[in-house]
Amino acid sequence: MVDSAKDEVLIRPISKSMNVLSAFIVALIGAIPWVLFASLINLAVLAPLSLFIVYLICDKYDFKYSLFLIPLGLIAYGSLLIKRGAIPEGSPNYRFLIRLAIVSLLPFIYLVTRNQKVRKIVAVNALVFIIGVFVIEGTLRVISPKKIEKDKWSELLSKFAEAPKPEVDPVISEIAYGRVTTDSPEIYDHRIFFYGGSTTFGREVSDKDTYPSQTQRMFNSAGEKVVVENRGVIGAAAVHLIPGLLAELGDDQMTAGPNKGHIRQRINNGDIVVFYIGVNEAKNAIFYRNPIARLSERFTYFENTSNWIFKNTNLGYLLNNLLGVGQFSIDENSLSQTHDALNQMNDYVSARGGIFLPVLQVNSLTRSDPLAYEIAIRESMNNFPDAIEIVYPRLAEMILSFEHSADARNIFDNLATSPFFDWCHTDKLGNQKIAELMYKLIQQITTNPN
């Protein structure tokens, strides 16, 4: 009898804690659709909180009519949230379905999990799932699927004689606004700013071999007093470059010394701002019809969260790769944002006496005479090349509509070797060809700016 009493004293707190934990976990499960579909996230968070409070009250007091009154109360609560705007925009039919789901979900979860045993079973399964996710993530950190992906490209490089040879330990010098451009003159008449993504930053090669550095040396050889700045940002598209450009090239104090009369940060008369873009803009405009993409398209906070998971976890990385196949479509909103960004930059630079020059960048899928290695790149990318073939002409039409613009898609045609480490990043030779194009374009503009 004494032992039974002791056991009861020990078991009761554990059982009570399990009741609270199970109520909390089931309430969180009930929150998932609210978080996914609610326009107002603060109202969405109140839904699981209210359900959790209901569970705790029902555990403490056995209401005679709780089976009927509480679901009605939850329906009323859901209706109130809907009235306050906690549903997304959409067609009338879409809004009706969401209303029906939200209003019925909370009372349904309450009825199904009102029994503590059922709720504990749900909670245990949820805990097992969460633990399983951490175990899988830990395992994947050892296996490293990101390294496997990198090794895939390295293996492809080693199979073909015409493939480029990666530089071992390239010298990379980052600065506040991008990357060091070598051989910059101390005295200059005007500046050239190269904006772009990783292909402008050029992490595959040393500082001296990026296309901005090679362009700088071409101006130096011609005796022209021009300074080139590499403002590439890895992963950035045109829409991502604007905030940095506005902050970096805003008004600042006058420059002293040999360049007195220039404003160091501000765009001066005769400066040229080049946007070497296309690859990241195209990727952003390719929309795969999967649940993650659909929700990301509708809700910014969901897109930011999912992007963080895909970028910072191995499990998310694999999931993103698995979802990035199948049927795709073109995200018109993304293309529209790119067009707006280019127009904004053109107006901003022109208003300050500068010249805006967008250039559509080359990639391995745009060559008219692809080498065997480049064909192998295409074949390793599922249906992604098909999507690029649809969206790239759209980007070309957009970019070439500006007074000063250029199309670099075919500058690698007739090369005996490939400059591509993957479908878009280039070696020293590729950067040299890009630099030659940039130098030629800028010479034409400065010679005949109108």
C-alpha cells in the first residue's frame, strides 16, 4: 500500500506534465494551416494559443457541455479572425474554401484530440517526427549533400579535356561593397561600376582574373584615366542590387587629393553603371508548381522562412532539389520586378549625369555551338535548361529595350575550350572575353554617348 502511494506521487507530476506537453504539441499542429494561410501572422498565432488554453481548462475541469459549447466557441473565434482579415486575398471561391477550412479546423482538432489518450498518441508521434528530423539532419551533415553536389561538377570537369581547370586556392579579397579590383589608378576622370551576382564577384578566380580587374587593365593599357569597381554580390539579382547601390552611391563628402572635385560615393557626370545580369533573374522567374513554391509566391514571410531552411539545412537543401523538378511556369511578377528595377536604376543613374548599361550575361545553355562538355552540363540539369530557354528571351527583350544595352549570350561561340565550371560560372578565359566585350561597349558609349 505504501509503495503504491509513493508510485502515485511520482507518476502524477509526470502524467500532468505529459498532459500539458501533449496539449501544447497538438495546439501547434493545429496552428500549421493558420500560419500557412493567414494574412495576419499575429492573429494566426492566437489560434494555437486559444486551443492550448481550452485544452488546459478541459483537463482541469470536466465541463458537462464542453463537447458542444467549446467547438461552437472555437467556430465563433475563427469567424472573428476571418472578419478581422486573417485570410489571404484571392478569388471568392478561394476565400470561401479558406474560410471553411479555418472555421472547421479548430473545433475538429478539439473533438478529435479531446481524449487525453488520443492527444498523447498524437504528441508522441509528433515528437518522434521532430527527433527524426534532427537525426536525419545530423546524418546528412556527415554525408554532406552540398559537397556531393559540388563533387558532381568536379567529376564532370574531370571527364572532358575541353573543360576548364579550377584554380587552386584563388586569392579573394573582399571589401565593404564587393571585391577588390586590381591595378586601379590613383588618379581618374570617371568610374565604372560593375554590378551583378556571383559571376561578377568571380569567386572561382583570383582578384586579378575577375572580369572587372581585366577590364581595368585594358583601360590602363589604353592610357585612359578610368577606375573600375567590382560590386558583385553572390546570389544577387537586379532587385537585390538596388538597395546597396542606393546606399553606396548616395551623396557623400567631396574627395580630397588628386581626385578633388569628385564626390567619392555619389555617381558623377560620365560615370557608368553596368548591370551584368540574367542568370539569377532567370532562376527567380522559374516557378515550379509545388506546395512550397505556391505558398512562397503568396506569402513573403513563408518564402523567407523556407529560403532560410533550404539554405542553412542539409535536409532543406535536399528537399529543395527534389521539389525543383517537374512542371514549371514563368513567374510574371518576378519578371515585372526585374523590369521595374532596371527602369529605376536607369532613371537614378541618368538623373545624376551617369550612364546605365544593362548587359545580358552568357551561360553554357546559350551557346550556338556547345561542346560535348557543355552538352553534358545540360543533360545533368533535368528540365531546368528548358525553362531557361523560355525565360531568357524574355529577359533579352527587356534588357535590350534600354538605350545603352548589350547581349552577351554568344560571346563564347567558336571557343575551342569551355570556360564554364558549371552552367554559368566562368574561368579566367571566360572573364577575359567578358572584359573584352565590356571594354568595347564602354569605348563605344564614351566615344558616342548619344
